[in-house]
Amino acid sequence: MAGTPWLGGQGTVTQGFGACELVGDCPHTGIDVGAPTGTPIIDQVLGVIRDIVDAGGFGLHQIIDLGGGRQVLLGHESAFAVPSGTQVHPGQVIGYVGSSGMSTGSHLHFEEDVSGRPVDPSALLFGGAGGIVEGAALGAVLPGAGLGDVAGAISGLPASIAKSFAEATAAAVHDVGVFARNQAAGLVVALVVAVVLFL
């Protein structure tokens, strides 16, 4: 799937809406799009930045109020480009991709809420392209743990080859992170069961 206009056409879906890939993240309330740390987040809607928060699982995140009970949450950012209360418009850089909060690699968590309930944000994220189905784990993974270092180390290669190599390397790092989290959760459950059975 092509990238999103929110990231200047970059990014790869690493976790779909409703997916249950990570323990404690089920159902997934948004779509995760992997991109290198520092990738500009480019607003695509008219709205007002209502909250800028550094807390919880989303880490550095901001909420855009679209009016009519609709809002967009952008999570795991590395930095903000606008303060709370800013009227934002399409084409404006409002933040930067990161890996803050509970994250296994650099990505943007993109969530759309209507009247306080998460809805599939595919149309808003991809400009009407859609294509994300509930429970799907779509596309290659591109979280970007250390992606800047990898890209810098291969900067002598042609740009398209360097980018492909960096994305593949980041995908492998993210896959290992997801696997490790799932295995750790399984081990904790097994230990609790063992303690209960043998005490």
C-alpha cells in the first residue's frame, strides 16, 4: 500500500485498525504507519489542536478537534511543531514521527474518534483510498528503530536502494520487538499458571 499524505507519501502500515498483534493492544483503535523518526506529520484537515500530551501509552501525542464530535489523535511523536489551540490547515507541518510511549519502533499511531468512539480511519489517513480491514495486519513493517543510523550508513548507495534497505532493516527490528513482547507475555502467563498450580 502506498504511503499516506499525512507523511508526505511515505510510510508503511505496520498494524491495522482492529488488529490484535500486540498483547494489551486489542482491538487496536487506530492504524500504525511506520516511518523514520523525524518524518514530518503534514496536516490534511481543518481543525484545532486541542490537546498536546506527553503521557500514557501514546507518549507524545496531539488531538485535532474537527468539530461535530470528530477528532484525530496522532500518537508516538518525537516532537510537536505547533502549540495547543492552533488552527491547523492542510499542508501544515504539525509534528514529527517518533517512538515515544509504549512503542516497538518509530511510527505514527493515527486514530479517528467520533463521539468518543474509535472508527476505522482509513479514508481520512489515505485520502479515501481505504483498504484497511478490521483485524488485518497489512503491509510490510517499518518502525524505524535506529533507521536514521542505518540510512546514514548506507548513504553512498542510490537513494531508492538505500531507502529500501533501511526499510527492510527497520522491518526486521520491529518484527523482533513484536515477537519478543508476545513471547514475554506468554512467559508471564505460564509463570502465573505454574505458581497457582504448585502452591
